[in-house]
Amino acid sequence: MENLDINNNEQKNQKNENKNLFSAKFWLIILSVFYIISIIQGFVIISKKEAQVSKFKNGLTESEKDLISSTFIEKESVGIIPVYGAIYQDSSSSFVERGSQLIVSKINQLAKDKKIKAVLLDINSPGGSVAAVQEIYSAIKKAKEQTKKPFVARFGEVSASGGYYIASACDKIVAQSGTITGSIGVIFSLGNIEGLFKKIGVKSEVVKSGRYKDMGSMTREMSKEEREILQSMINDSYESFLNAVSQGRNIPKEKLKDIADGRVFTGNQALRLGLIDKIGDLQDAIDEAGILSGLGKNPPVKKAKKYALDSLIDILDSKLALPFLNKNSLNSPMLEYRWESF
């Protein structure tokens, strides 16, 4: 009788879970349909307006055409991309691009836009995983090489470690006098709960294919050989960081090593050390991008396109996917260009 009740309860729970999942998928499909319809309507409206403007302009003088063009047609401008918070790669279970992939998409988007004459990265980040930071750095380098557009980095409250690594690919760096930056280095953090396990009577058993397969395990002490392997990985990633900063800031590597020991600096200190180019705010950085691109001071600005339904999809994503994924693999140890205070 008890087994029958348990089976009935399990069936009811399964039905409720299936019902909730179906309901979420149903509303997602409805929203997707409305989204597609709105895009189609948008294209139709834009096409009609362009035809009307073209027809109207044919009957105008050249000066009147220039006036209309300067007022209604998209101007050449500086594109702005926000880089806020810790930088990690996105989970494959997300409905939309986020993390470093989203930033790379925006870099490519503005690089291809012929009306964008310079790109400004508005950075407020303590850094993140080595792979994610290097992905963004590479995207900037490729965009500069392919389009010859200038890139400017602007630092907010914090642009340390990986945040600074990204900026080193830019042509100019502008920061506030009190900005926290620097922290040039690599970190690999591991916990050790072996003592806790012993205290509560829990023992971890591992079956592995090779000697180092469980390297970094939290349930035992790290061996000398394992520490040496991890240190060699850290040294390799550190060398990449040094090369990026040395090349981007034109500072000899041997001189750079004197300050590339993980310490942080204020904006004023960074300026004296040659790590940034100018003390200023966001508008100063925009002006710098305008001057480099030939648009002059106070140029028009355009933010990278925010994808429709981003906020809504984020909510749905968290509701549907959170139980089934380990967000950004943050529970797994990884090499990081990150200021440890965050």
C-alpha cells in the first residue's frame, strides 16, 4: 500500500513538472512568434519610410538634402560597448549570447558598421577567466587589424587584471584619478575541505585513469608535483599577460615585471607608470575616440545594439535552466586574470 502511495505521488510530481515545463515553453513560443512578427513589421515600416524619404528628396535642392541628411540619416559616430562585472564565458544552456561571447559579438557588430568610426570600451571589471579575457582581447586585435578603426578604453571604478588586459589592446586608455587598476597577474584558487571531511567522518574515494586526473581535488592535500604543474600553467598565462601589456603600452618586459606582481594602482599612479594615457571621465574618453577617428571632439555616440527581449529571456533562462547547469562553471577551479578582492 505504501509503495502504491509513493508511486502515485511520484506520478503526480512528474505530471506537475511536465505541466510547468510545458507552460514555460508555451509562453516562450508565443513570445517568439510576437518577436518575429514585430521584426517583420519593423522592416516593412523602415522600407516604406525610406521610399517616402527618397521620393521627397528628389524634389529638393542640394542644401535642403544636406539638411535632411544631417538631421534624419544616421551619422558617423563613436560606438560604445559596456564591459561590466566579472568576465566569464557563457554557459551552453543559455538561450542568448552572454558573457565574453556577447562582448565579442558587439565588437564585431560595431567593427562592421561603416558609420562607426571608433569604438569605446567602457570597462568596470575586476577581470575574469583567462580564456574569456583572451577571447575579447583577440577580438579587439582582429577588429583593429581588419578595419583600422581606433579603440579607446575608459575605466570606471575598477579595471583590474583581466579588465586591464582587455584595455591593453586599445589605442588609448582613459581613467579617473581614483580608478583601481593594475593587478597584472594570474591566480588559480582551490579550496581544501579534507580536514572537514575527517571531522564529520566522510571519506572521498576516487577511481582515475592517470596520476594527475584528480589534480586540484578539494578532498586532499596537493602534491609537490601537482603544484609545479599548476605553477607552470600560471607562468605561461602570466607570460601572455606581460606580452600583451608590453606590446600595447610600449613598455619593455623587464621593466614591466617590476610592477606586474599583482599589485593595484590608482589612476594617478597608473598614469605616472605609463599604464594609461589620460585622467578623465567618460566624455573625455569619447572626445579621445572622436579625435583619433577624425570626427573631432564631442562626436555623436552609438551604443552597441541591445538585443530585443534580453531581459525577458534572462528571466526565462534562469527559471528553466538554473536547476540543470553549473552557471559559468564558477564552482570549477580555473586560471583567472582577476583581482582577488572581488
